[in-house]
Amino acid sequence: MHKTDDFVDWFRHSAPYIHAHRHRTFVIFWGGEAVMANISSLIHDIALLKSVGIRLVLVHGIRPQIDFYLKQRGIQSTFKNNVRITSKACLECVKEAAGTVRIELEALLSMGLANSPMAGAKIKIVSGNVVMAKPLGIIEGVDYGYTGVVRQIDTDAIHQQLDQNNVVLISPVGYSPSGEVFNLVAEDLAAEIACTLTAEKLILLTENDCFLPQTTQVVRQMTTVEAQMFLRQKTAMKASVIRDIQVAIYSCQQGVLRVHLINRRQEGALLLELFTRDGIGTLISAAPFELLRNATLEDIGGILELIIPLENQGKLVKRSREKLEIEINDYSVIERDGVIIACTAFHQLDEAPFAMMSCLAVHKDYQQKARGKRLFNDLIQKAQQQKIQKLFVLTTQTSHWFLERGFKGCDTDSLPVSLRSYYDSDRNSKVLFKEILSSL
């Protein structure tokens, strides 16, 4: 029963993400290393993404495959700034690697055996010459040969295939109007495609996690500004991680809403990242992933979902939806990926310069992580701006939290007249206040 309950709980909580992702365009990249490993689970997860209505463009790498064919032919490959210099002989290996990997992936995505995760998937895969390229050229005296850069993406052709419910699979090669073929850096290609399509997400299945060196904990989210600071401050990072972050920053700056860096070795990585609230990888976006802001009428449902369990426990006074609508301008919320995870209210009283703090609530999954402190500090700042002298709070079970933040106890007779109407003698709440101006 415990496993059943966990599944039901997870499935219900994944519903908002299923709705949010449907009909969105995701570009998913993975390197050639993933292709050489057993990627059947990844293919199954991609099929699942397709089944919930996500429009998929898949971009794969071929670096280790190129190395394999070069070694077979006894050809030495050279790199400059982590970019392969592609000779004419090397280009033949690029073509062979790209063709082989593309066919292997098409075969895997075409599976439909009964009693398997692919049963009934019926995925249609489309590849083609949608990437126009030009030579990278000569840089600092180095001729990169047949290594190229993206010149143009045929977005109309890609959208046409996506509209027909097909999955688009793109190999890291590009073509010129003169009929030449160029070897492209796969990560850069995925970024250019995501930017040109204005994709909602670029997902990079990486070889390594993005760690905080001092704690070995995965960085969960960063804005592009924070990511740039992270690159400047952290020197002990693998070159591949640095490259992934640089690609993410570029993509966000060019209009991609969110870039996810996910370690492809994690079982079910795509599903855990896309259908759980916190994910397992690193999210990079231009705007903050978690935002403290003023509440709006559209937030009432989320606020009620947050505070009703606390009202039932007697920790908060019960509020009707109508009361919330009337007082919504007094509320602040913390929104995380479209979900309200914390709230509080700041009520200015008729007896200036007094105010009341109420309805401080943090979702149980996000407690002990300073969200309450963040809301409190924001509210104190508002009180200072409004030149409030005393901030009152009524509490039944969290008095110590407020006492630790400079509140003092008082009796009900000390309450402003307008605040006495809030007081419910049956609840027997403790009355606390904080001198605001003296704390400046």
C-alpha cells in the first residue's frame, strides 16, 4: 500500500507539469557517449514525453564514434579549443559516424514490442537537410577545415514535421549550397536549433553534474547572471561542465525560456526533471525560477491550497475565498515554477502607524529552507517603507519563531481597536509585536 500511495501521490503531483508541457517544443541533446551506452531507458522516456503531447527535436553527438572510425583507419585527429579540426579524411569518418548513429537511433525509436514501454508508441522519426552550414574558417592561424558553424536552420521544415506529430532527429552535420558537408559541434547545434525555434526548453543530457565544489551538491537553479558569476568563481570544474553552462547561458540570452542540465546516467533523469517540482538537474533561466512577488487574484487558488491544511490544524485562522479576494493586495507569495509555495499578508491598520502580519505559511516540502525568513524580511522592509512603528502578529503555535526575530509579548488590551476584531478568544492566540522603526 505504501508503494501504491507513493505512485498515486507522484502521479497526481505530475499532472500540472503534464498540462504545462503539452504542445510545447523541447530540444533534447545527448552526446555520442550516451549512444555507446545502453540507452534503452532513455528511448523509453522520450517515447513517454512524446505520448503526453510534447513536440520533440532530438540532437545527438558523435564524437566518440568519430574517434573510433579514425582509429580504425589510423588517422590522428587534432583539437583546438576543444573543437575538432576536420580534414577531408576525417570528414569521411564524420559521415560514417553520423549515418550509423542516426540509423541506430531511428531503429530504437521505432520499437513497439508488446509488453514493453514502447508498445503502441508508433513514433515517426524524420531527419533531413534542415541545417545549412558554413566553414568555421581560419582562427588565430588555425584552419579548421571541414569543421563548420550553423548558417541557417530551416525552421519551417521542422515546424511542419512537428505539426504532423513527428519527432525530428538531427545529426551534427550541416550542408552548404555548394553541396559540401561540415562537421558541427553538437551542443552548439542543439542551442542554435532551440534558439531559432524559440523552444520552451533546451535539455542537455550531460556526462557530469554541475556541482558546488565546496559541498559536492548539485546546483539546482541559476539565472544567467548567476551562471556567469559561477563560471568566474569556480575554477575546479570539468571542461564539459563549463561548456554546458556556456551553451545554457547563450541559449537563454537568445530567447530559450529554460535550459536543463541533467546527468544522463541517472535512471529516469528526463522524467524526474520534467515531472517533479524540484527536478534532479540544474535549471538555468534568464528569469528567476523562484520569485517573491505581490499576489494577484489568480493566486487565490494556490494560496488556499497552501493554507487550508494549516487552518485545519489550527495554526491559521480560517479565511473564506471572499475575504482573500478583498484583501489580496495585502498578500505576498513565493512562486516556484508556477506553484505557490509560501505566502504572507501585511495589513495596514486604521490606527496609523500600526500594521499586522498574518497568514505566514510555507509548503511542507519547502520548510527549513529560509522561505519564511525571506517573506518576513520582505514584509519588514515594507513596514519600514510605510513608516510603521509597531507590527503585530497573533499566533497559537509559532510564537518562538517570532520571538527569535525580535517580537515581544503583550496582552490583548494593548491591541489597536481595529485589530481586536481579529482576535478570537476561543483560539486564545498569543499577541506579539515588534518595534519597527527602532530596528532600522
